[in-house]
Amino acid sequence: MTSKEGPSLQSSSKCKEDLSESPSLQSSSKLKEDNELYFITSWPPCDENPIIQGDDPAGSYSKVFYHDQKQCGSEDNLINNAAASVMRLENKTAYEIESVPAIKKFKRSSTAWEDEDINMQYAISILATWWKKQGQKSVKGKFSSTSSNPWTVLYSVLRTKEAKCFLKEKVVELKNGLARCSPVARTSCYVALASCYEALEEYNTAEELLKKAVISSSHKHNDILWLLAKVRRQLNIKHQQQVLARQLKAEQNLKLRKPRYVERRSAADLTVEEFHQKYARTRTPVVIRDVVNKMIQEEWNLNFICKVAGKKRVTLRKLVPNSIEWARLEADLDMTVEEFIDSVVNMESEKRYLFDWSLPLHCPELADQLIVPDYFREDFLKQTTPGSLYRDSWPSLFVAPAGITSELHVDAFGSNFWMALFVGQKRWTFFQEEDTAKLYPRYFHSLDPVFDVDLSDPRLDKFPLLSLAQPMECILQPGLLTYRTHP
């Protein structure tokens, strides 16, 4: 979670110093077959054949990437001896829900789906069709959403009583169809039924159906395996929460734990070797001073950014309550950097955020003027071959007005993370990996969780496990750099 007490300007980067390390949680699958694992030569690895190639409910393009879990560090223990999976979804900007197509069935290759007579349908696509055809009339006057993001809108629809009733009726229909469908179509029926149960939060039933889908299919379906991994991850969280709940006493006066503060070090007496041994390899966060001034040749301030990048067009983001997107940030307006900075200076930005804007990809003029500290020169992403995914995505730029917040999040694909602050103040609150279940994560259309808790309004009556989590905190000021890794 981040908050700022004045206009802020920051540069940040993902980094991975060692393949055996895992990344950080911030307030900031494939089932193994005989002798079959996916190995990588670059990070993150890219499946040569995108697994999901059709239109999804957001009208956007999805890929699933696989890597050998042993090489990259255990992401979780949900699928023993299985390849871990990461799904990245890029949403196009600002849709109305009406733009969600009627069920667009996933395209399939002739080799993987030969002779199967129906396509796999997923609850969210089924729900989108129902919503367009009759759902809006059913819940008229009872439903509202501040989001134009189709994923968020659809999952908001899913919370309504009418939508749940519709899916329960769909479950009955699919069960009846399962008894009549041909053997080659049974896999698709299992998946559709499992997806509906997952949407209804009946995860145990969803898992059993997905296991049957894997067994019944004569082909490998990575999207089924991905859904199974997601369901198992949510089941694991539910199990942990049940165990943790027994630690709480009904009469206990719940309160948040006092945050621990991150150690500060001067770059003058912190060698690269000590940084790696004491912080990177032990997964310990640190704030480093006396280093940011060595990253730049002239002062980075809003005027400088305007001069170099002012004519570049950017997509701003904004915090949307109840969003299911990463950190609850959704794409908003497009404008030039100069227009946005003017709005920040004049306090007219309406809480919009220039967020994680890739300098190598969008403004190499700025990227060329930034010197990455020696501590991060061994970044594994930079050692991958040219064109590898994320190789050139960072460093990136953040510019925001005072008071902007991004909600709890986990950085992409398990990366470590550093951020240097040039202007303003920024407060970070982050948690240990073992606190994940205490923060009430939910997995919607991605394996990147969205957290139910809001640290600005903790609601311990509703989220009592949050009282068991131990926050860590640091406040960045100009000239400071923070480094965080997965505990």
C-alpha cells in the first residue's frame, strides 16, 4: 500500500538477483506428467503457443507462461511436483459493459481439440451473455458500478442475488447435459460446471470437477490446468484462514499490530557484496540513502520530466473501490505527460496516477539518463536474450498528486523491486509472505491476488485475521531508495 503527502516523482525497477529467490508482498499448472517439465532459458519464460487464443470477456489477449517450479523457487505448495504457472492479462482501456461480447468461445487448434463437439465455456462468459440479454433488466435499480472495466463490472454483477440464482440454474442445466453429452465433449462440460462452482465459491466441488476434466481429456489443456491451479490456491488460502481463526478468541479486543520499521543504510558503507549477503539473499528489505544522487546527471523534477517527455502520450490510472484489477488500479484517461503534470501542479488531476510507465519502451530519452545502482546490475531480467518478456520493461516512472494510494498487491511474476524517490514523500506498508492469508486474498481472472482488506479502513470486525499480520513500514523522502524482496 502506498500513500503520498505531496506530488511525487519516482523511478523504479523489477529485479531478480537469484533464481532461488522469491518476490515480495506489498501493501505495495500444469499437473506433472511422466518425465515432462518446462525448462527456461530466459525469464519470464514464454510459451511458444499462447494457451488462450480467443476473445475473453474483456476483449483482451491472455497468455499463460510456464516455468519449472524448482528453478524459480516455490511459489506455493498447492500442486506438488508441478510446474508453476503465471497468467498475465492486459486489459484494454475504458469499456462499457455493453462492449463485452456474447459468449465468444475459446478458439482451439485442430490437434488439441479434434473431434470435440463443444467449446469450453466459463462462468464469466456465460454471465456476460446473460447480463447483456436479460440480467440488466433483472437487477435494474439494484446494481451500480463506478468502474468501466468489464472484469470489475462482471464480478460486481456476480455479487447480486439474481446472478447467483442464474448460475445455480446453469449448474443444474450443465449437470443434466453432462449425463447426455458424448465422451469427447465431457471435458468441456466438466470445465464449464467447475467454473460455475468456482464463481459460486464452492471450491472443493470445482477442484473435483477439474480433476475429472484433466483425466477425461485425451489432450493437454493448459487452460484447464491453470484454472485448477487457481482453485487450489484459493482452497489453500481458505484452509489457512480456518486454522488462523482458531487462534482468535471471540472476546479478544482486536487491533492492528504496530509496524516495524525498515533498516536504513548509507551507500557509503554498504558494499555490493554486503547488500547481496545481508539483504538480497536473506530477503530483508532496506532503505538506502546517498545513492539516488549518483543515478542522475541533472536534477529530476517535474519541470525536467516535462521538458524531456512532455509530448509523450500516457494512459493514467486511478484507484477504483472494489476493482478486481491489480492493486485496484484501472486504466483511465489518455493525455500527454505535460498535460498530466500541469494538472498535478494545479491540483486538478482528480487522483489520477502515471503508474509504472516503462522508460525503455516509451521514453528511452529518460532511460538513457538514468544510471542503475551497482546493487542491481546483476538483474536477471537484463541477462535474458533481447526480446524476452519484461526484459526492457523497467526502469519505470511514477508521477502522482498528493494522497494517491495503490492497494495491497504482489509484484508481477515474483519479482524483487527497488524504487528511488526524487520528489515528494511516499509511504510503503508491506507484509511477510506468511501473512498472505491474513490479508484475505481472492483470485479472480489472474493468479495475482486482489486483497479484500483496505488498510485505510481495516474493519477488523469483518477481517479479524488482519490483527495477526505484522506490517513493516518505510517512508521514502527525496534521495532515498527502497529495496524489497519476498521474505
